[in-house]
Amino acid sequence: MIRLQNIEKVYRTDTVETLAINGINLDIAKGEFLSIMGPSGCGKSTLLNIMGLLDEPSKGLIKIDDTDISKFSDQQLAKFRNQKLGFIFQSYHLINDLQVLDNVELPLLYRTSSAKERKMLASEALEKVGLSNRLKHFPTQLSGGQRQRVAIARAIVGNPQIILADEPTGNLDSAMGNEIMDILINLNKNEGTTIVMVTHDESMAHKTHRLVRLFDGSQVQ
Amino acid sequence: MFKNYFKIAIAVLKRRKFFTFISLFGISFTLTILMVSTAFMDKVLSPDYPDYKRERSLYITGIEIRNSKEGWMNSSNLSMYFLNHYVSTLKNVQKMGISSSAKPSNAYVNNKKLVIEYKYTNADYWNVLEYKFLEGKPFSQKEIDNAELIAVISKQTKEAYFGDEKSVVGKYISADNINYRVIGVVENVSKTLQNLSGDMYLPYTIAKENHNNTDVMGSYNAVLLAKSTADVPKMKMEFDQMMKKVPIPKDFDKIYCNADPFFTTVTRRLGGNSTDGAVTKVVSLVTGFVLLFLLLPTINLVNINITRIMERSSEIGVRKAFGASSKTLVYQFIVENMILTLLGGFIGLILSLLIIYLINGANLVSNMHLSMNFTVLFYSLLACLFFGLISGVYPAWRMSKLNVVKALKA
């Protein structure tokens, strides 16, 4: 589903060059649930951002669903992200000015769907994460766990084949973290969604199919 | 999609009320000044009572003689001799309305002084211009030839001199100790029409000056009426050719006189001289001034918009991550900015109506009644859109170029 070949990422300033990712090769199969672990600053999030087409590698090849995206224009990348990928962030990144339902509808705004259809799909997604009674709330009126569930609903509303989660349980206590993890596991099991998750938490990582460890930008396991 | 943008735009406006106030104040204040100025310009430049035939008219408001060697000159209004002897012979002039510049005279009502500005006119003046007679009629050629002491007065003069009397035709009005029989009362003319407004109109033959004097300079202006709009250029050309034949007075070597369309009379007065109508110059200057005037609040808005965008970097990152292209984001931000400017425009419109109401009420310029018509509204709407676009495009472009990863980290 996702193929990374010899990926490198270098950050350059006037005086320093930092190698954030160093020659990573990774194949992630369709329907796989993979976790990435490693100490802070080892390049986990950078790698996830590259997989999510949010950041460009300095070198290497990325293929998603057998498509080479290296020559895609901004417009094509946007469309590709919209249709194939869903994101979950550690700090949720919900739009506080919009109600829960409007937040979840967001990915559908960039597709050709009617307002009615958007509302229906967003309500369904919120029902899947157990928040059908919070449609008209604003994010600031919800707990951390509830916000992350809204973020999951937003990630799955467009029915993407891949979900990229950057420390989805990082800001939550263990009970809430487990709840979120259960939702992701069910999503992977029942819908066959491919999930790549960056985490610091060993117990969460062990619930996934495969664990990749990074150290100083290189894969060590 | 648009509903979503609208929701966000309103939410953003509510978020930082001080910024919103500054933005809206800048937009509405600028637009108010523009709208009131446009209303004023529209009043001055559009055909207005009683000068409705501007398309068919040319205006002569002055003559200039020069001694280019010595470097001195003389300029003034025109003499009746010049107008009758030269201009009235032009074939393309269907009618010529002549009037002198307004001069003050004193009248007394209940021992209180009343200043009455009077003008001398010819008979065709009443045919070229469409004065609305509330009672009575204008004076005829015969009455002019007989130099009768008769007067057409304005409604304002009637009310000031005769008070509540219903009909004043046949009554006498005394100004500078001369009694004139009132033969007509006309609706007031705005003071913005300098050459046409007056409190009292008299036959030119009763003026003290000697009309047989062959000087080209005097105290009269003229409106030349062509048979049709198409004849106006011919009339102008004929006038210019005639000017070449007018003898130059002794001690001078050049003579200038222009028959201008109404707009040119305004631009010539504002920025030109006897040889230069200054249409391009004045139009460019006014346009430049308006652009500069719009530029300052636009820069202010651009700054505020950039600050607001930086606050929204997380939202921009999320939108990009979930499929918004740079183009879509630019579009979203411009739409949001348009909503803000249209809101500012709406407030500006209300303020303008209020100010126009106050200006009309205070009668700042005698008998000038400003109004907010479709032309003014159209230009104001255009100014709003210009504002919205200019102040939105650059911040939107900067926003769309934000790197997603950096935007999400901010």
C-alpha cells in the first residue's frame, strides 16, 4: 500500500545540515496496522509527514497504492490526500470556530458532494466514534478524549484507505488512550483501513501488527 | 462550501473584536468619504436642474487676452457685444442662453437686510435651460427690447421677501432701491451650478452697462445649444474657427476663448488654463488621489489580515492536510475578506446616508440636495470589491504558501 525507497530528509540552515531521515526503506501492506517508535527527535513525525505527502523527502521514492507521487502538482497532491489519506494529530487540530459536525465535514468540502450528503456522512462518522450526541458542540466544550474522537471521525469521514496517526493518544490519560486505540483497532479490523501510527507508548505499539523503531533517522528494527 | 466560509468568516470576526473594529472602521470610514464625495461629484457633473441638455450644449465662461512679449494678460467673462456680434452668427448654434454672473443687491424686509443675488439674462436663456416655473412666466424678447423693470425670482427669494403669500406675480420687489414687477417664480437652483444659480433674474437691457461697447470683455456667460448631440463637435469647430477671426484688442497679441462641454469647464477651472482643458490631467489626479486614499486603509487591512492568518496557521495546515489546494485556500480567504469588506461597505453606506442627510439638512451649499442614487451606489460597490480584492489577495497568497508541517506545529 505504501512503499518508501531509500528516503532521506535533510534540513538545511546557513550553517548546519541535519539529517532527519537516513535511507529508510519500508513497505506497508494493505490492511496493515503499523506503529513507529523511537526517542524524541529521531524522525518519526518527519517520516509520517513524508508518507502523508505533507513534507517532501530530500531523496528517495514514495509510492502509495502503486502511484508514484513525486511529480504531482499541488492540485494533484491535494486531491490525492483528500481521497486516499486521513490524518489524526496529537493535539487534535480541530477548528475551534466550527461546530463538531462542521469540523468533521471538512474533508468533504473539497469533494463534489451536496451539503445534505456531507451532513449525513459526518453524522455517520461521529456515530462510529460514539459522539452522535455532540454534533452542535464546539471543540472547546469537549474533553480531550472526545476531541480526539472528533478528529478520528474527521479522518474517516471520507473513507480513506490509509490513516496516519501522529501520537493519537499522546495527550490523553491511559483510559482514554485505550478507548482511542480500540476505535483504531476496530477501524483496521472491520473496514480494512491501513493505519500507520507514531507513538511513545510501548503498550499501544504492541497492540498493532508490526513495530518499526527509529534511532537518529535510521530504522533499527 | 460558501456557507462554511461564511460561518468561518463570521467566527473570525467575532474572535478578535478589536481587530475587527479597526478593519471595519477603516473600510467604512474610507467608503463613507468616497461615497459622500462621489455623491457630490455626481451632483456637480450629472445633468441637473435646470441644465438638462448638457449633451447638446457647450459652455463659454471666459475670455483671455495676452501680451506674450511683455508677459501680461487680462481675463474676464464676456461682453454682450462679443456674444451677439460673433457667437450668435454661428450656423450650428440653435439657441444661445446668456446670463451675467450673479451680483448682490440689498433688499429690506421688516427693516431686516436681505441680500438678493441677481443675474441679467436674455430671452433664449429660458429656452435653453429648463427652469421650473411655480407661477408666472419668463420675460419675452419684446419685454427685453422695451427694457421693462420686471423680474423672475426664485422660490427662496419669494419666501424670504413675501413670506407666506400664495401668489406674488404682479407684485413688486425692491432691490437697491429699484422696484421690479415680479412676472414669474422658479424653483431654486443649487449653488453648485455657479453660472445658473441666482435669487432674481432680470432682462439684460436694464443693466447699467453700455451694450454697444465693442470690448470683448464683460460680465456674461453663455450656453450654446446645438440641434442635436451629433452637431456639438461641428458647433465647437465652428466656434474655434470663428475665434481665429476675432480681432485682437490693441496692446495684445493673443486671444483665447473656449466653448467647452460641461465636464471640460469643470476640469479647466480646476487644473487648466485658457489653452489647456486639463481633462486628462484632472482625471488622472483625481484617480491618483482616490487610489492613494484607498491604498492607506488597504495596507492597514493587509497587515491585519496577515496577523489574523498567522493565528489561523493550524486551520490552514489541517485544511491542506485534508485536501485543500493552495488555490482553494486563496479563494476561501478572498471570499472571507469580501464578506468583511461588504459588511464594512454596508456600515459605510448607512454612515454616508446619515452624513448626506446632515449635509442636506444643514444646507451647507445653498439649495444643493445630495442624494445616494444608483450611480453612487454602483461606484461604492465597485470600491468595496476593489478593497476586498486588493487587501485579500496578498495575505491569501502568503497563507496558501505556508508549509503544512510548519503550519501544524505553529
